[in-house]
Amino acid sequence: MAPILTPQAQAQAQMSLTPVPGQRASSPSGTNSISLGLLLDFLTQKTYHELTVLSELLPRKTDMERKIEIVKFARSTRQSFVRLLALVKWASSAAKVDKCAVSLTLCILVF
């Protein structure tokens, strides 16, 4: 189970994901970036919050509405985590792509 964030921690996490005019997060290569750990933490907290809200609202609904809401939650949560997985897989190969781009640039300059 994911830990519950205090309102201050939630505000801080939201601020870290919200761009501030004139301020950019940058990686050593100079591109804009957000750490994968922060994305994972944010997605986990969001999922936990949605599950908590869902558990409070489901008792008031009919059996069929409950089933529909659970399926919607499961589908959207799965989609979010699959997107994060794709991002992680891409990030692990991004270094290889950067190396290829540098090699290609050097080849073009040499020849």
C-alpha cells in the first residue's frame, strides 16, 4: 500500500510537476526532464487516491454501477502504468540512441 501524502507533500509533488514560467528542470544533457522515480511516485499516489475515493463512493451505487466503476478504474490505472512502463523501456534505450546519434554525427563530420 502506498503511503498517504500530507497536504503539504501533495502540494510539493504537484508543484514539482507543474512548470514554473522561466524555470525549467534540466538534465545534464540540457534537455527538460522529470525523474522516473518522481513519475512513479506521482502515479502511485494518484492511483491510491482514486482507489480511496472509489471505495468511499461504491457503497452508494447499485451492483451494476459498482462493477462498471471498478472496470473503468482498472482500465485507466492499467493504461497509466503501461504508459509508464513504455517510458521506462524507452528511457533505458535512450542512451543507446544518443550514442548512435553522436556516432552518426562524427561519421558525417569525418567523411
